[in-house]
Amino acid sequence: MMKNLLTICFCWFALSVWGQQDTTFLYMDSLFQQLPEVLVRGERPVIKGEKGKLIYDVPRIIEKLPVTNAYEVLKELPGVTEQNGTLSLGGLRVTVVVNGKVTTLDKEQLRAMLEGTPVSRIEKAEIMYAAPARYQVRGPMINLILKSNLGQRSSLKGELFSSYEQSRREHINERATLLYTSGRFAADLMYTYSFGHTKNETEKWSEHELADGMHELTLNTLSSGYGGRHNIRLGTDYDFGKKNVLSMVYTSQLGYGQDRTSMHGTGNSDKADDGDRRLHNVKLDYQSSFGLTAGMDFTYFDSPGTTVLASAMEEEKKSFFYKSNQRINRLLFYLNQEHALANGWELNYGAKYRTAHDNSY
């Protein structure tokens, strides 16, 4: 009885498998019949040319590179090199703008802002070896385009980043970003904080032959310090419709620090430097549907500091106390108009007014 039951179960299993195989063959045969004779496969290009500029798909370029911020992305673009903290393109110093808006921030301030911009916010980069007239920039230019969700449904996105480096002294970097969109309105907030210690030590020894004989000089120098910096960027965009967009960007950089230098040997001296840096920048920009761009840019910079120096060499002693401040107010107004002509030609013209007040001592 058991033998007959096993035989029946085996036959049923074999028939079931055969039925499945038959169905599979019918499905595969139908699939092959429906496939076209020619199958075309396409890929999105990493780079493309358009109206005198090269457009790079940044997410694809850096997908396998260890980069964390916008400044590191710029150094990875083809043709871009960095030397002594200055970016160049084709051997010429390059101007970097964000979303087509030229800033009045200096090299150091712009770098701090770019280092606080996460990679996830970057959509593409436009490289121009000769900037168009509407930007009022001479030489090569890189236009970094950030992602914008204008016109999409309401959403809120955030990102946190933190790093800790330890060599002889620690160095901390922290970053937080928020991106909010709701229909025609979009706002993004980026905050970064960095803090670190520095320490350097040198020893020098020399002999100098003078008229009264040989003189030996020794000098041991110890330099140490610390510094921190807060960076804040708030950007808002409002779309009135039909390519009429009003934008506002506020950038703030608040820094503090102290440096101390002690020298001992033939001469002795102690020096202490304390300083703060405060920067506030507001930029308003309006882009119309008929090619008109107008805006203003205001920058306030304040950097007070004190220096105390006490030195002694043989029987001569000196003490100094310095107090200084660099305070600058800078204002820029600009107006540009662009016309599209026949055969792909464009006409650009505009004007700008810049004024600055320096109250430094």
C-alpha cells in the first residue's frame, strides 16, 4: 500500500513540474516574439556643451569620490586646479558664482560658504572659459547650480554631518542643513561649525662673525592657538509665475580665536593675539520673464583685535600693546537686460553701482 502511494505521489509531482515547465516555455516564447528586432539603450551624458559653456552632471562625476562639500567638488571638475587656496581654470584665476548670482564675498569668505554646502544640494556645474557679459565678470567662471524644488508639493528635507580629526591637535567640523519647499516658495538653511587647535615648535641655532668676534644665536619658538567659526546661510526663492523669481540670500560668518607665540634663547619674547571676525551679507535678486535682472548686495565686516608683546634681549626690555579694528560697509546695485536675437545671437547690457565705507584703525 505504501509503495503504491509513493508511486502515485511521484507521478503527481512529475505531472505538476511538467505543467509548470510547459507554462514557462509558452511564456518565454511569447516574450521572445514580443521583443523588437533592434534594442536601443541610452545613457545620460556626464558632460554636454550648450551656448559657450560646458555643463557637468556633478552627482555622476563624484558618485565614487570621497567628497563632502561644494568646495571639494570644484577641485574635482576637469581643468580646475588649486594652488595656495586659489582655484584656477586653464591656468587663469576663476570666478565662482552660485545659481548665476555673483557675490561680493572675498576668496576666504566664499570658500567657507562652499565648504558648508553639502554635496547632496548640488545639481550641476557650468564652466565658461569666457563669462558672458550679463555676469559682469572677466575671464573664466564656474556657475554652481543648487537643487531647487520650486513648483513641487510641500516637503521638508534635512541632513546632519560631523567629523573629528586628530593629529597633534583635534579639529572638529559639524554641519546641518534643511530644505523646505511649498509650491512656489522654497527655503534652505545651512549651518556649519568648525573648531581646532594649532601647535608649532621650531629650534634655530646660528653663528655670526662680526668685527668683535664670533656671536652665537639660539632661538626656540613655540606657537599655539585655537579658533572656531560659525557659518550660516539662509536662502529663499519665490516664483511669481512665468519665470519671474525673487530670491534672497543671507550669509553670516562669526569667528573667534587666539594665538600665542613664545620665543626663548638669545632673546626672549611673549606675544598674544586675540581677534574676532563678524561678517553679514544680504543679497536680493529679481529675475523677470523678459530678460531683466536687478538686485542689491550689502556686506558688513567687522574684525576687532588686540596684541600684547613683551620682549627682552640682554639688558634691553620692551612692551607693546596694540588695538585694531577693520570695519567695512559695502553696497552694490546692479541692473542687467538680455535680449534673444535671430540665429542664436544674444544682446546683453547693464550697469552697476558700488560704494564702500572703510572705518578701520
